[in-house]
Amino acid sequence: MLTSAKQIRTAWTRFPFGPMNLVKNPNVFDFGHVIWNETRPAREAVMDTVSNFNLVMVMDYMAESLLLLKDELCWSLEDIAYFTMNKRPDKFRQVPPPDARDKVRSWSSLDYQIFEAANKTFWKRIKDAGPRFQEDLAKLKLLNAQLQKECLADKMVRDKSQPWFHIEGYALRNPDPTASNFPRCSAMVRSEIEFTNRLKRNQTRTGWTQKKQQKKMELNKKMELKKKKKQKPNKKQQKQNKKQQKTKRAIQNAKKNAKQNAKKNAKQKAKINAGKKQGKKKVIKIKPNGKNPKGARRNI
């Protein structure tokens, strides 16, 4: 049982890629720094890494972040139109306690320092953009609303690509692949995992995702072959099964013939006994198979 902070730290540092990197200073981990080193030189090194980025986007202000990205890459408003993805339903949202912010600040102090620095430059750039930025922001929100009416059905659906969480997804208003707006609408509602895999397939040089898919295909084929082998026996097994069936049929036919012969013999004996009682003697030659030749029966 881990009780102290030192025990937790020593336990988790043994696994450099463990789940603790998603809980304590995750952005620092993504930058390649040590999440537990919160000394002054470490902080300066982290901030030096952050300063190498031309733009740091803020997820809480996605529309504003995308507009800054548009200006940085010389894109148009149509290039950054978006739907909110990877979102949990409101009924699963929890209200944090009042002291949660202070606890996060002390627990992930490096990440908090990155956020404060990025947040300052973020709003400074928006202010420097002037009224044109606010006009583009209104146009982007209007464009998003128009795309929602054009592409999306009225009801939300569950994202099947992430069954371990209850994530909201979208259903297309017109799922017909031949529709004119299908390519764009289907791309807009593509889930996070599906989009990431598609991006890796397009950008990878080694084709690792294709290799994974090929391995999956090979495994599926092997499983199908195993099922077919279980369902369809080999040639040797087929021959053995045919021989067994023939022997079973022969035994069944022999049993039937034996029963029929026994019945015939019983009837003939009954007739002989009845003739003796009436004072008549009859001689009957009976073959072992129970069949009498013509003329074999005569009265004496």
C-alpha cells in the first residue's frame, strides 16, 4: 500500500511511460521533460521549449485558436469550420470542488506555468488582430451553424470508436454516399480515433498502420480457416466417416433381415404345429435364410 508522496513518486518513476504521465504535468511529458523535476533550471528549460512554438492553441477557446491558426497558415474560414468532437454528455459532467483549482496548480505546477504563459500571448495576439478578428469569429460561428443544419441529424449518437467512454457522436442527415455533400459531411463527423488512423496512413513512410491491418486480415483468415477445418473434415476423415456409415448401414440391414427371418420361421412353425393337431403330416424343407424353393412343401 502506497501511503506517502515519496513512495508514489518512486513507484511511478520506475515506469517512464506509465499512466502517471497523463495525470501530473502531461504537457511537460509531451515536450520530453521530466514531470517530477520542478526546480528552477527545469522550469527555464520547459519555457525555452515552449518559446520555440509559433502558436499555442487553447482548447477552451477552440474557435479563437483556429482563427489564429488560419492567419498563421494563410487558410480560409472554410478550412477551419468544425464540429465539437470527443465530448461527453452533460449528465456525466461533474462540478469540481472549490479547492480543486489550487490542488491542480500545486500538483501540476509546470503545466500551470506553461498555460499561464501561453494564455497571455494568446489573448495578446487576439487583441493585436483588431476588429477584423471579431468579424471572422462571427463568420466562423455562422458557418459552423450552417454546416450543422446541412450535415447533422437532430439526434446525437454514441461514438462507437470509444466504447470505454460515453462520448457523443453525430449522425448524418443524409447518409447516402452519392449525395453531393457526403464527402465533406462524412469527413466532418469522423471520430478522433478514425481520423488519427487515417492521418497516420497518409503520412507514414513505413506504412505501419497498413501492416497492422494486414496482420489483422491474416489473423482473421487463419481464424476462418480453423473454423472451416472444424466444419469440413479432411479427406482421411471423410473416408473414415464413409466407412463407418457403410458398416452402420450393413449392421442395421442385417438386424432387419434377422428380425424378418425370425418372424417367418415363427409363422411356419405355427402352421406345422397346427397341421399336426389336425392329423396331417407336412414335410417342409427350410433353408437357413428362411426362403423355401418352389416345390419344397408337400403333404404326406
